[in-house]
Amino acid sequence: MHRATLSAVFTATVFIRALALAAQSPVPAPRPAAMSSFMDHAPGQNGAMLGITTGSSGKRDTLGVLVESVSTGSPADKAGIEEGNRIAAINGVSLKLAREDADEPDMSGVMTNRLSREMRKAKPGDEITLQLWTGGAYKTVKVKAVSADDLLPARHTMADMAERAVLGLSLSATGSKRDTAGVFVSSVTEDGPAEKAGIGEGDRIASINGVDLRVPREDMGDGSVSGARVQRLQREVHKLKVGQIADLVVVSGGRSRTVKVTAVKAKDLPHSGNSYMFRIGDDATTLIRTPSAPEWMAMPEMQKTMERVRSQMQRIKVELPRISRRVII
């Protein structure tokens, strides 16, 4: 991981957290555990990338490293790789942990490091052979690596973000055994599309447009797998266009029903700010809210706000070395 990329991640994450504290927004207390962060896709030494984020999650690492997210339109996406799959081998090199080593803290990042090392040997245009664990069986897929410039999208402006399609949901992945029923809805925007469709806090989304979001029973209680399902839902939402109807299977009170939700522009969604979600630990997702831009610009005593930023930087710096448990290729 390049120092500049890591530094950018650290600064962005801290700034978001500090703004939330400055606005005195409620933030659930995370359990003390290793940290997982949002980072740009990090290419190998030769710039070869597949468009996936991987990590280790515990006892199930005997099947391979966990695919936590997939970039829309990336080589991995086109090859049919999905969040929740596991990569058992790359170009014949095993990424599976021995049973006695799985769930050991000092072994948690070993196979992600091995995956990263193998990717550094590749060049854009090379065909990468991956052995995947998916749907209870292994299969082999071939993925053509691309350069970072071909994979990474252009930076989005605030105006772009305001025009994106949204449903008005906030999601959480806690590693609950109930994640086998679907992704947990932690909050719903008042008068937003989801609320109008009858979705409420505490419901679970079992699928979106036919894409299954339920955690497999064998992965029950694994927070990393739950987080991968959240990423899968987010990727499907990103594919939506404003005005498009999304078919959701919603579980509530032990019963499932199908609802149709019409996506709207983010700027037209009633809200008091923006939601950001990041994970701290293997089984906790923290949802924070920051004030909207006009509100933020009007906040007095900006010097005090920046002091809070610096304070948060010091707090997160302690956890920064643990980021090595995640690798993005």
C-alpha cells in the first residue's frame, strides 16, 4: 500500500469522524477490535488491478480470503465475482489457511499479504487465474488485469453526488445471527422512497432486483461477511437511475414481502446531512452523520472544530497499523 494512499484514507476518515463529533451527532460506540477502512484500490507494483477488496474474517479463512467488495464494471465484476465469495488460490498459489491457523490474530493478514505479493508480479493485460469458493463449491475463473487508470473512476464532485440515485436507507452490518435474513435497516429517511414503500427501521432486506443479500448459514455471526452483503446492496443501488424502480424483498416480523421502491436524486431526499458508514472491528459498523454543506459552512468557531479534527487524528493514529489486515487489488 502506497504511503500517500494510506495517508489520504486516514485524513478523510478522520475528517468525517471529526465533523460528526463537531455536529454532536450520535455515534454508536464500537467494540475494541481491528480496524477496516475505506481506501482507493491499490495497484500492484506494475499497476495491475482486478477491482476487488479482500480481507480475512476468521475460521472460514480455511476456504480462502474473503471478497468484501467489487467495483462496478471492473474485471472482477465482469468475471462474475461477488461480495462474499472467497479466493482460494491465485495462479496456483494457495490462499487458504490451515484449520489450526484460522481465527488466530497473528495469521489474519497472512493470506491477504500473499495475494498482494502475487498481484505485484502481474502486469495490466495479464490473465489472472483465480479459484473461487462460491455457492458451496469451488470454481475457476480467469480475470484480465487492467491498469489503475482504466479501473479507477474519475473523482466525483459534490454536484455529481447530489444527482446520484438513492432509496433513503441507512444500513448496518453487526455480525448478528439474524443477518441470515438479510441486510439490517438501521434508519429510514422521513418521507423518503423507502419509507413511502413501507420499509422501517429494524427491517431486513433479503434481496434487491433478484440479488440475494442473506448471509449463508455457515457464515452466520461473521461480521466481515455481513459487511460484504452491505457492499453488495450498495453496488446494486449504484446501478440504479433516478426514477428507476427497485424490487426489494423485505423481512419484517418474521415475514417477507416484496416492495417496489422508486429511486430519487440524493439532493431531493429530505435530510439534515449526509450519512457515512465505516467499519471498526470484525463485527461492528459505525454509522455517522455530518451536517449538510450550508449548515457546516455556517457553524461558528471553526478553530474549535479543527481542534476536534486534530484530536480525532491522534485517536485513529493508534489504530492505523491494523489496516494491513485488508488488501485491495
